[in-house]
Amino acid sequence: MHSSKLLSIFRTFSKKELRRCGEFVQSPYFNKNENVIALFNLIGPYAPEFSDKILLKENVFKKLFPAEDFSEQKVRDVMSALTEVVEEFITVSKVESEPVQQKIELADFYLKSGLEKYAEILTREIDKDLLKESDEDAQFFLKEFRLEELKTELVDSHRSVKNYLPALEALDNYYLLKKLHMSASLLNDTNTFSDGKIEIPLLKELLENIEKNEQNFSATIRAYYHAICVLKDKADNNIFKKHFPLLKEILLKETDEIPDSLETSLFTLAINFCIIQTEKGESAYYKEAFELGRKSIEISTRKDEFTLLPTVYESTAALGILAKEFDWAEDFAEGFKKHVSGEHRENSYHYTMARVKLYRKDFRGVLKHLLNVETDNYDYYLSTRQMLIRAYYELGETESIYFVLEAVKKYLQRKTDIPKAIFDDYRNVFRLMGALTRLHENPEKAKRNIDKLREDIAENSTGGIADWLQEKVNNLR
């Protein structure tokens, strides 16, 4: 039961959400199954981890059906029924969290039912509500479009030509934000996971229009424009030098004008651009990336409640490490652990602390934290194996290195879902680590092969691991 869908959902809930879910489950309008209520009441006290042994299926069955013999299917049926009620709670909560959208749907009902008077009252309310919204993201403009469409239908119901211009303007803003956001994401993924290029319909024309009238567009659209220009020509350093400073300036000086829902993606793109530059040997961009990452976190902490995805938590700490801000990175890892969302909080924390300890040269600390990392995806597995080998190398534990290398070799042979570019990068790094270890064990051979290995490292590895490999090769002399 610990790995069930039901408990996975519950682990994402805040205390408030869990309490409201309990009220929902006990409402006879939504649920009339007493066993479902009993199961929720049994589970609730074990938040937020829900890992207690009482939640094993056999123990749950005894609590729910004390006079009966164990039946796994019966437990599954109650769990399934509770999961359905919980999913309905999530759906209803989502609708309740959008009061403006509720009013739009109600106004649309009144209009189509011939109750124009009530529709008009609601559109005036919606107008006032939208003025109070601070985030002009794509969803804002979609609501504005629906509102303007309703107003046009109400005002011009008896005219032959209807003025849809305000609705069309809102629709354009919605389309632009969605188009640019999704295009940037697609281009970034294409650059990361494949060597090919992709042509996005109408994107070229949109970018040309923004370039001609840039001053007329919002900070968000201008930021995406500069980001996409870099993404489209990732190998052109002149394009980068032209557009990256402008993107950075918008993010640092016009942050308040960018919707919360898009801030993270824009900061992440800008940080990734910096990392790419560091891989080209431009080490000054480690500091640039760190400053952007720190600014992004500062903005997030202004919100009443905020959470960090494990990937954002890990990458933000990594920026501090790469910028040699080790105290900041460790303080961040410890202080922001509680804000990491989902069931992977502990995993993400230990993974991040292992990286901090590695760069602080606390190699026993690295091994201690890696013992607590579950390597359930290839990136976790392969990156933790790299850290293990580095720690073992520094500790002089050669046999352990060969054991890890053999395990990695078998892992790569059976894994078929790793993108080719990433697979090749990892395979080369582990090959180079093996070559380094063998030369370390054989000083005479090292003298004859150091230059060859140094060239191999320069050609087949990048970033921090390349720096470490080169440093260790130089120490062999």
C-alpha cells in the first residue's frame, strides 16, 4: 500500500488540503460508502510520509474488517473507491480555485438560457475581478477573451455586425504567450535530447513581428522572444551575446511584470544558456547562472506558500556549487528541503548533499548521503555512480571503483530508453574514469600515456567532470 496511487496523491497534499479532503470524503453528497470514510480516517494521522507499518494491506484489513479473513481484493476495492473520491475532490477544488472562471461559465449559461439581465450583472463583476488579478499570463488572457466574447454577444445581440476586436486582442495575447512558451520548451528539449533541428509553423513570422514592434509587447513576450532567438541558433555566439544580456535584464529588472507561472521556466532557460557557455570554457558564466538562480529563489520565497520541484531544488544548489558558493549551497540544501514537493523530498535532499560534500572534499560524507539515494531513473543512477567513483578515487579505494564501473557497464547494456546523446556522454565519462584509475595504479604506464588521456578527456567530456579528470591526470605526473 505504501507505493499505491492513493498514498502517492496524499503525499502531495498540504495539511490544509488533507483536512478539506477529509471533509469532502465525509460529505454524503460525494460519498456514501462508510468503508471509504473509515479508510481515510485510518490513513490521515500518518501524514505526511504515510510510511507507517499500520498502512500495510494486512493491517489495514484488520482495522476495517476485524471479523473477516484477509482478502487483498477487498482492500483494493476500498482503496480504489477512496481514490475515486479523492480525485473528485481534486477536480472540484480546481474549479473552486478559479472563481472568475466559475462566473464566466455561469454568465454563459444565463446568456444561452435567455437570461441576459443576469449575464450582464456577472460580466460587470468579472470585469472588476480581472482588474484585481496581478498575473497576466495566458490563462488571464483566455478569461479576458471569454469575457469580451460574452460582452459582445450581449451588447450586439441585435446588430448585424458585431465588434469582436476586444475579444480578438485578448485571444491574440493568449495565443502569443502559449505559442512562445511551448515553442521555447520544444526548442530547448530538441537541443538537449537530439542533434536535429525542428521547424515550428509560423514561429519565424511571429518573431519578425515582435522584433519590429518590441516596445509594444509585454515583458513576458519580450523575454520569450530573446530566449527563443538563442535557442534557434544555439551554436551562434554572436546571437547569444546579442540576446542573452537583454533576456537577463528583463528577468532582473522587470520581474514584477512576469506572471508567477512563467517565471521559473524563463529563469531556467537563462540559467541553461549560462551552463552551455561554461561548457565552452566561459567559466565566468557560473557566477551569472548562480545570480539568476538565487534571484529566482528570492522571488519564490515572496509567495505565501511555495514549493520546489526536486529538479529545481537540485539544480539551484548545483549553481551554488559550480560558482564555489559552498556555504550558500549547503545552507540552501538544508533550509529549503522542507519546500521540496512530493514523495522524493528525502531522495532529492541526500542527492544534493552528496554533491555539496563532494565539492567540499568530504568524501566520507558523500558515501554516507549516497547510501540514502534511490536510483530509480537513469539520471540519478549514472550521476550518483560518477560521484561514487570520484569519492572512491580520492579515498584510494581502487577495488570499489572497478566494482562500480562493472555495474555501470551492465546497466548501460540493458538500458534502452536513454537518449543517444546522453548515453554517449555518460559512456565516455565512465570510460575515461576507468582509464584514469588504471593509469593511477601503474605509474610507469602513466608516464607514457598521460598526454593521450589528456587529449581524450578534452575531446570527450565537458563541464565539471572534465575539469576533475584533467586535474587528476595532471597529478599523475
